[in-house]
Amino acid sequence: MEGTFDNILQEHLKKAELIAEMSCALQIVKRLKGIGFSVKEVLKIIELPESAVLRVFTGEEDIRKIAEDTVKLQIAENDGKIPEGRDFIKWVENSLEYFEPEEDKEELVPLAEPQRVTCEQWAQYTPYESKLELFDGQALADLRERENMIIALIYNIGLKHFVKILPQESKAILKELINE
């Protein structure tokens, strides 16, 4: 009987440790989001289930709840067995690697006339896996993703066409903003 209790206790402690580590990783996700990282960039930095990252980005749930649900899902996917602990330090190291300057990022500069977009440019300037999503009334997960997507699209259709398709009221507002 005592051996069974010890096994249950050990499983409970392992599960609690995984939830704590997951909570810490999700706190990092929350901070990265706060400084303008996109879902795509976070998933590139930290090896986490996309569903957990998306839930953090919506900001509607408690981090602890997301961590518990994610660990429960991982246990279910592992035939009810508690998966081995994650390497939290490796996640942090991956986060730090992200701050190294990108060498190959090409800046898109929209011109009056349309310009063709390469597959590489499209991948750099569009959301993760080219998924268009709506988060609490906001297109895409964050401002950086929206800005990148708009630049790629205006680059592709050209400024002349962009201005042509704007409603008259928007053109007047844009003219005022430019004159400021």
C-alpha cells in the first residue's frame, strides 16, 4: 500500500513540475508578445504547442490554466504517461538566439507601381504558416504581423493602386496625415 502511495505522490510531483515549467515558458511567451513578437516568431523561439501560444496571445485566460491544460493534453497524447521533463534552460537559450541580428531579412519598399514578391519575402512578411486569424477583433496576432502583412501587400499592388482603391474619406485623411 505504501509503495502505491509513493508512486502516486511521485507522479503528482512530476506533473506539478511540468505545469510549473510550462507556466514559466508561457510567461516568457506573454512577455515576448508584449514587446511585439508575433506568434510565428515565438513558435520559432520556444518549442511549445501552437495552441498554447495562441491562447496566451488572446490574453483571455490565466497562464496557469493554459499550462495545466497543455500538460494534460501532452499526457493524453502520451498514452496517459507523464512525459519526460522539458529542458527549460534550452527554451531560454533559444529565446536569446533570437536577438542575434537577422542577416538575410530583405526590406520591402513599396513603390508607385506593383512589384513581384518572392516566396522567401512572402514567408518573412506573412503570419505563421500564412494563417489569417482574428484575435479579439484584431486581424492577426499582433501589430508587427499586421504591419508586415500590409507592407507585403502594398509592395505587391503598388502605392498608386492602393490609393486608387481607398474610399474618398480615407484619401482625405491620408492626405492630412502626410501633410503633417
